[in-house]
Amino acid sequence: MHASEGRRFGVTLTNSWRHLCARRHNRERGRGRTGHNLDPAAEYGPRGVRVSAVNPGPTRTEGTAAMGERLDQLAGLAPAGRPGTAEEIASAVVYLAGDAAAFMHGAVLAVDGGRTATS
């Protein structure tokens, strides 16, 4: 990697892409985060900085443990039929950080069990 190269990643909200939120302001706020994560791709790409985002689906973590069966029900609507794991989301970030993704700029990688494919 050259001194001017770098990588930047964001994690977006799945609901902002699928329009599942009941409240419009949550969807708009989510789209804003995605745009905020990706806008620098055009600005810093010429300097060798890669900017991409991961868009996770329902994921089983310590933070979602309180959702209980509701998380399973929500994840069951996607083709994968189950919640993702933190390791699966982290693997996507590792991929984006690696050389295999060197030509990816401004990409949003859906790691959502197929939710975006069925919207």
C-alpha cells in the first residue's frame, strides 16, 4: 500500500434500503448515513482511498439478544431464513479491506441473508 492509500468502511441500516421502517424519518436518517459513508469515495478515490459500506441484515449479537424470537421472525422473512452472525458481518468488512476488493469504490455490500433481493 502506498502512503496515500487507505480504506474507509461504514455499516448502513438495512431498513433504509428496504423501506421496512414504520417511521419515515428513520428511513431518511438511514439513507443519510449511507450517503455520508459513500460520498468520500468520489472525493478521496483519486488519492487511493477506498470507501465502501456493509449493509447487514438482522444479526445475532449481544445488542440484539433482547429481541429474542422477534429477531428470528424478522430474519425468517429473508431467503437465508436465519439471523446473521457478527462473524459473518465482520468477514464482509475484512473482504472489503483486502486486496481482492481493490477495485471496489463506493460499494454497498449487502450481507443480509437475501433481504435486499426480495424487496
